[in-house]
Amino acid sequence: MQQGSQSSIPLLYPGEVLDTIAGFPTIYHYQPASDLATRDQRKPLVLCVTGGLHLARVFYGGHRGSSPSNFLAYWLNKLGFGVLSLSYPLETDPEIMPVTAAEFRIQDWGQQAAVTTEKIIREKRLGTRSLILISWSMGGRMVVPFNMAAKELGLEVLQFISFAATPGISSLRAFPTELTCRTSGYFTALSHLDVFYQQVKEMEELNEDRDIIPRDIFLREYVGATPINLIGLGLKYDGKARFVRDEATHEEDTRVMDFENFPLISAIYPTSISDASHALADKATWGFLLTYKLESMIGNDGLRNFQAGTKWEQFVELVHGAPERMCIPVPGNHFFFVGEKSSRRVAERVAKLITDAKRLQNEVFELLAKKH
């Protein structure tokens, strides 16, 4: 296990830890709530899981010359939340993590994230075993495997918040056809990295033209090649030099229709045409899954208890209105949570969604408890 400091291990940022967990390399970064005097031990840990081709540094920054206030973790800390940010195995240039995970799958991702989270909660002696899962982009594919692994470790995932995330449905998002299979067995897509950085520049414009991440640092320290199994194209590395069709379906890996094993679902989605697919579809996509999650919470016994009448009508109204309450837009593109103004706004929206989710869940339980 290696810990980062600006002098001893230059490739790791301050506060980062490089480790092998659940059989694969990872980098994790934990930031406790800022104010020790007012820290609320009852608040859940916020877990931030990154997306395709990116290290979790997008949540906390840390490159030389960076401003912490340009990143989400800083503002969540100010609101009293501890934040754990996780990077799955990536191949970077220069190398940060050992490149040993070409066969890393969604199930491995969920297991590694859960074991890392339990480790931090135990080692830091946090006052809670409850957490909020934030997954960005491709990170939406690992929600159910993570939740199942977390339950086995005695953790409670109170809520999932999508950050322009994609659920584990095959080929739901278009991906560039020019995928490159590296000698490591990981994939990269250079044209996609150019698109990503252009969106970072757009976020700078939305944040009073303040620099967030210089291009050379972004390409060297924030992005990397990714295990092919994670992106939902039904491909795997053949162990030699190319990608071949995977025998297992992506839906088998992600268990996306296992509604009972989803946490309560919510979403923050961008409004910019630069991220048109998420701007147009995320409310409907995650609203669809939320609707079935709410149905799974009542089960057949709950339906029998409702029968017909006022209580049933109230529940129908609650379920139909839930996507509007729990899926909310913010200005920006795929990187809507970077930049000082934007990251602060998103942290406030996260806190509000946590409160709103508690209220929604209480309303469901109250209706289930009511007698005719």
C-alpha cells in the first residue's frame, strides 16, 4: 500500500492511497468533513465512483496548481459529509497503477468498491455504516453489484445518485467505433478524450473562465485506458491482442433489472446540448428504474393490503410523481460537477436529494403502515 505525498510519490496526489483490494489495483482518496467542531457523525459517508477512462480525481482534484474549491468533494466536506472517491484499475501514462486487470468485470468493480468502503469506515472509525453512492457516467453500471456486496459486508446504501450515469443496459450509449486495444488488454478511445476535454473547457466558461484542469495535466493525470468489460459492448480481451465477443451478457454482469437490489434511485443530469443523450434521457431512464424500485419495495403483500381506495390512489400519485422529485437538472455538460460555482451548486443539490429521498421513503412506509 502506498500513500501519496507531493515529495515521496509524485505520481500520487496528496491523500491518495494505491492498494490492491479484492485482487485488483485501485486508488482511493478519503476526505473527512471539514469542520471537526460541527461534524455530524450521523451523516452517511458519500462514496464517489468514477466513469469510463477517468480517475476519480475528477471529484477532488489535487494536481499542482489546482484549487480544491473547483471540485465536488471540497463542497460536500463543507456541508459536513466525509467523501470517499474510488478509481477502478486504469492504465495511465506515466503508469500509476499496475496494469494487471484486463479481465476486470462489473462484478469485480462492485466487490472492490464495497471492500474498500468497508475498510475506510472501519479504519477511520466512522460513526456510521450508512452511505450514499454517487456514480458518474459508466459508474452507473456497477450499482447493483456494489449494493449486494455492500450488504454482505454489513453496509447500508441509503441512496444512489446518478451523475449523468448510464445503467447496465447493453449499448445504451453510443461509444466511438475506433476503440484501441492496448498491449495491456485495456481499451482507449483518443477521440473521446478530446471530446471530454472540450467539455471541461466549456465548464470553465460557465465558471467565469477560471482554469480547472490544464489540457496536458488532464491527459496525463486524469484519464487512462479502461478494462473493456466495463463499458457494455459485450466484449472481452482474448488474452492476446484483441477484443472478442463475451459469452456473458452485460445485463447478467450488471443485474440491472434486479430492482430489489437497487438502492433508492435518484439522479442529477446536465442540460447542455454537449451532453445531449444524458440531458434528454436520464430523467426517463432513471425514472423508469426508480418506478420499478418503488414497486419492489411494497411487494405482493403490500399490494394486497392496499386493495382499492384512497391509500392506493395516494400511492399511485406518489410513484408517478417520484421521477420529477428525484431526478433533477443542473446547468452544464457531462462534467457539470466541476468548477467552483458548479461544484458548489451540485453539492447543495446532493444534500437536498438526500433529504428528499428520506422524505419519499418515509411517505412510502407511512402509506404501507396505514390501515383502511
